[in-house]
Amino acid sequence: TAVVQPQAVVSAVSTRIPNLFTTFEYFHGLGFEELIEELSVSPDVSSLYMFVEAVWLWLHENNGRLVKWEANLLRGKIETVKENRGWNKMLSIYIDNFSSRDVDTKAFIDIVKQSTALITEADNDQVIFFCFMKAREFKAVIENGGKLTFKLDDVSGYLNCTTEEGCTIIFNVTPARRNDYGLFDINLCTDPDEYSPNMHFHQDLIFANKMHLSIRRRVDGSWSNVPLSWCGKPQMDTTGTHWGWGIHGFCEETDNIAWEGAQWKHRVYNWDYNAGVSFMLIIRK
């Protein structure tokens, strides 16, 4: 019987994170109860992480007008959806540091955090990788393409790594173009030859369909998670100077900028070019 080489196996695996570039415009015009029902069945929602991020963004876009659901009722609804969809629990490190810009987004996150059916402190079926860079470096990746290199957060548990550069996952980025924003793409690198000999290549984790990507910003000395799901693809401002991605603008906080493409009511997460950017990659094993 012929032996199948590892590279032949991983090359057939999907390289795109599910629904990473889904646009939140899909949910514009929905009331809160309609939103919850739509998210419950939508094929665009591939995980509990995406569900929570969509609700957070709805509250963010609607100035936090949380319909006064009784907390236990809303929590129970989300728990039922999670079970029906067969989703993993969310890791506490993700939700504990989630950004809350107003009373209702904070209230919603607190409702979720209080459920042991939705949150777990440790999960042997999920691992976290991080990619750190400056905002100006990521802007250059958007414009010119390049690589996003993720390193394992904790090597003491499931992945006991002894290689010099540690457990590594690489994504190749296809640059955006102002006349064709759709060109922008992020693809998982599944070719072992693109990883240096000092990197631990994890064939057992190279499954983009089991990944969720979020972005974090440095606030008062600590990292704060912000949604990246539902943000579509990066677009420029009308002057062709700055890049934005959904609610994220890579420009100064004080800049008053008109953006091309999808219009967000509250694009308030501006990153000056020296700000730290951290991408969090959660992988379900």
C-alpha cells in the first residue's frame, strides 16, 4: 500500500477561516429580537464567538439600545442556540478582556460571562495563538501583502514544544487594492516547506475551518479584544490615505475621516500607527 506523504494530506485542506470576511450589513435594519433569531440559524455564524461578536456589533452600531430582555432569558436563549448548533464554549481569556464601550455592551458581555454553559477557563479542545505587530506594520501588510506569523500562547499544556521558534502557524496575505477591495485575502499556509526548520509545524492544527480570528488593542497597559468578524474587507478613506477594516480605522484617534464602501455609524476604534496590534487565533482541535 502506498504511503501518503504529510504534505499531500495538508495541501487538500481548506485555507480560509470560515466567514472571516462576512459583512455586518447583512443584519442592518433588524431589531434585537430579529437579530437573535437570525443569528440562531444563519450559516454565516460558524461559532459561538461569531454569534457574540455579531450581537456586540449590533449594540455598538445602535448606540447600545439593548432591548430589555430579562438577563436569564437571554442567557438561556444563547445557551440553547449553542447546544443546537454544536458549538464549543468560549474561552474565558477571550471574553474576560472583551471591550465594552457603553453600558449595554458591557451588560451583554456580563450576561454571557456568567454562564458556565457558554464559558470555560480551560478547554483541552481549543488552543490560542497570537500575532503581534505595530499598526503601521499591519497597514503595510494590507497594502503590500506578506505574512502573519502566529505563536502559541502556552506551551505547557497540549503542545509541549522544544523548537527554537516554538509552535507556529503562518497566514499568507494577498494585498488589497483601492479599485478592487475584494482582492484582499488571508490564507492559512499548509505547506511545511514554508516553515523554517526552527518552527514547530503542527499538521494536526492546520485546519482553517476550525479557526476563529479576532483582533486586540492595547488599552491602559492591557489587551482588549475587539470583533473582527462581520467587518468585511479593508477599505480606504475617500482621500486614499488611510486604511480601515470594519469598525477599525488605522489612523489617529482625532482624525475625522470619510470612508469608502460600507458605512459604519460608529467607526471608533482608530489605531495610530505606533499602536500595538495583536491578532488572537483560536483553534478547535
